[in-house]
Amino acid sequence: MPHLIVENIRLRFGRQRVLRGVSLTQEKGECLALFGPNGAGKSTLLSVLSTRLRPHGGRFKLGGVNGLDNPELIRARTLFLGHSTGLYGHLTAVENLRFFSDLRGLEISDSTLRKSVTDVGLSRFADRPVGGFSAGMRKRVALGRLLIAQPSLLLLDEPYTALDAQGVDWLNTRIRIYLEGGGSVILVTHDPERVAALPHRQLRLENGTIAS
């Protein structure tokens, strides 16, 4: 059985149909790269799979768990990074990772949290409030959560935005390691060149459906 099964997901905002019956499957250790024009429903699909939005029809299963019936279990098994990093500007990089780990019920030592900040190239800024960070630095801190969480599905919405070349290489390296460990990734991007460094399968969304 595939690790992720998405069947006929439909969602509308008012009278506008955003997802018009999206179906797909994904295996463990697989990276799906979603392409398509703006407004095709890519980000909306990730929001459904992360349980941030509830669809009006269809269903999905992750590891055999029905996502619509068990959203709390899905949230425990997924990690979502959208256009907002979800960081708190008044907290330091280490404190943000501590807050995240506490929310997930993870028992993480301070040394491990600091190592995560070092591993994303921000050791000199570990104890500075992230409100003063550049967009690329904030993205690195947010991606540092990959180093302390153990999700089975990683949902990334335009993860390369605001990253310099070094940051892109770091992210692709972390994703490859994650995939080799059996994790699955769904990645939305407009940049095929950057995702080309990853082993991936491409899908294209157009007008709320998977294009053939």
C-alpha cells in the first residue's frame, strides 16, 4: 500500500472551486515536485494534507490513517513549511526551536537544539532574536526544524524562496538524507533547476486537477 493515498480531494472558496478532484499516491522515500501556474491549487493541496484546511469532498490516508477522521495524528506525522516561517520574532533561534519541540512533545536537549542552529549555518546568531534576521536566515531557522522532528511526510511550499546558493545546497542535502531515511516529501516550486538536484517525480496541477 502506498504511504500516502489522496482520492478525489475537492475544495472551494465560496463559489470558486480550487481543487476539482485531486488524486495521487506516494511511496515512502519519494519526493513529489508539484508544478503549475499560480492559482492551480498547489498550496491549497498542501494545506489540506497538513489538515490546515478541510476539503469539501474526497479523502486521504497517510500511513493507513484517515486524515479527515484523525487530524491530530496527521499533524504529529507531518511537518509543513509554507510562505510564513511561523517563527516568533522576539524569540532567539534556539528559543524558537525549543518552542517548536515543546509543542510536538519532543524531549530535546539544549545542546541538540544548538547543534541544529549550527547545522543550518547560524551558530553566531543562535542567541539573537529572529526578528532581526533576513528572510533567508529566518527560512534557515524554520528549516532547522527538520533536524529535530521526525515526520513521515514533509510538505514544503516554495522552500527555495529567499535562500542563497549555499542555502539551496544545504536544503537539498537535508532533503536527500531525509528521503534516504524513508521520509516522504511533497514540494511545491516554480524552479525546476533547483529541484533537479533531488531524486523526484514531477506532477503538474492545472485548474485544480492533476494534468495528464
